[in-house]
Amino acid sequence: MASDQDIISQLTASAERGVRPERAQAALGEVPQLAETLAALEQQLTAATGDAEARLRASARHLVSAGGKRIRPLVSLLACGANGGPLAAAIPYAVAAELTHSATLLHDDVIDDGPVRRGQPASRVIWGNSVSVLAGDWLLTRALEIVATAPAARLALGPLLATMRRLVEGEVLQLTFRGTFAATEATYLQVVTGKTASLFGWGAAAGAWAAGVEGAIPAALIRFGEGIGVAFQLVDDALDYAADPNVLGKKLGADLLEGKATLPLIRAIEAQAGLRARLQLLLDGRADGDAVAGEVIEAVRRSGGVEAARSMAREQTRIGMAALEALPDGPHRRALAEAARSLTERAF
């Protein structure tokens, strides 16, 4: 598993891609005990899969040990600290958030026939689709077990179950429109809220519950997490049409070639009537995928679809930041704010 220094390096790398890297780095550095708590988190992530069947354990750890930004756990830890709780109190909920996220990635790679995840062969490539699906299912049950035995189970377990339902419903809704390019902006936002934002919201609220806080503060943190989650996905989807491929780590237009209509493409289709017919040729297998992707990427850029996604991301970030004002000021809240801005205002 990644060391505490590895995690700090990952957070720093994420911050450096933001528009104000020095502020995000400085804010994280001001949080007492953050590095030590992240190291303990990594140990608990390893321990969480210790009693799984050998193939399930190998498949799950292959993904979890590959690292990742640990954004959702970080939100839980900082939210706990912002409410006066020790960061370590949020570790069970942070672990549950990361295991749940990892489960969705295992499932996504099977659905998308994904060959690579976090720079290495996806679990499904090594152990097969069946094991990867079951490993994802196992991680979901493990996350529930961890929260069910945690001190704030009365507050956190029901919302986690509801969040898992939203994750599944978001995925199914995306599948319904996949390959049709018929999704509307409203449908797209439903998918993003379910698949991405809901877990951010739960993780943020769980930090408050871990600190023994109920009522208006966790509700505000849900609004914060969901706003940031939507903004994060909007930026990610915009990057698919406008980033430097070397920085992005994959070629542009990957969502397009998978048949996914994200906000930049939806706006482009609305602006250019002939674009849908061109996409239909791709769906019918009557046009070269890379050639059409290049044309569509340019069309998206000309239509303002990328800037539309960035603008909406800024608005969602503003909503999230406004909700965060309900928390007491201090290093933890400032770190939450700066980390969120860094993630949702990445330059490209």
C-alpha cells in the first residue's frame, strides 16, 4: 500500500494541477496530524481486505494498493477535524468511502471493458470479469460492515445504504443512454449526482458524524460534498475534450468512443444539428472512430461546450463553498476549501 509520504505526494501533485497550487499545498500542510492519519488510513485499507477469499483479496488489493488521490477519505478526515473531532475518529468512515469508490471502479471497468486503471492492468484483465464484479460486491459489503460497527453507525449507516442505491441508479441511467447520444443536460446531471457526487456528500457528512455532530452541520457538508462532486466530474468531462493528453494520461475523446454523452458533447449537439448524424455513423460502425473523435472534439471546442462545463463547475464549486461556511473557521475548513478548489478548477 502507499506510504504516508506517497499520499502527501499525490495530494501535492493534485494541488499542482490546480489554479492556486501554493495555497492548496500550504493549507494541507497546516492540518495537524494529517500525514500520520493518512498512514493509519492506508494500514486500515489493507486490513479491511485481510479476511477475503484469496482471489477476491488479490483483485481488490490490486486496485486499492495502486493508490489514487484518496479524495473521498481526505474529505471525511478534514470534515471531522473541522468539527472538533480527532482525525483518527473518521478513519472507519474514510475507509468505507474509499472501499465503496473502489468497488464502483471495479464494476465500471467490467461495464466499460476497461483495460487499464491507475496506470496498470485493470483487475478484470488479470482475474477476469466475474472475479472483478464479485470483488466489487465484496468491497461494498465490507464498507457496510465497517460502518455498522463504527461509533456513529446510527447516523452513518442508513445514509451509506442510500448512497449505494444512488450509485447503482446513476450507473443504470448512464447505461440507458449509452451509445445513443440522446442524453439531455438534466439526465447527465442526474447521472453525475448519483455516480459521483453522492459519495462525496456522504463522506463529508460522515466526518461530522464521526466528531459527534448532528443536524445542520452534516446537512451543510452533504451540500458541500455534492457540489464539489458535481464540479469535479464536470471538470473531468471537460478535460476529455481539452486537456493535454500527456497530462491527462489517456487520449482525448475516450468518453465519446465509449458512447458517453457528457455535458460538453451535449452542448455541442444542441448547437450543431449535423453533429448527431456524424455520431450515428460512428455508432453504426460506418466511420473510423479516431477520425470522428477528432472532428467531434473540434466541434465541441468550437461550440463552447468545454467552457460551458467549466462555467457550471465554477457555479457548483461556489454552491459547495457557501455550504462550507456553516463550519467553524480553522485549518481543517481552510484545507477543505483549498483542496476542493484545486480539484475543481484544474487548469487545462
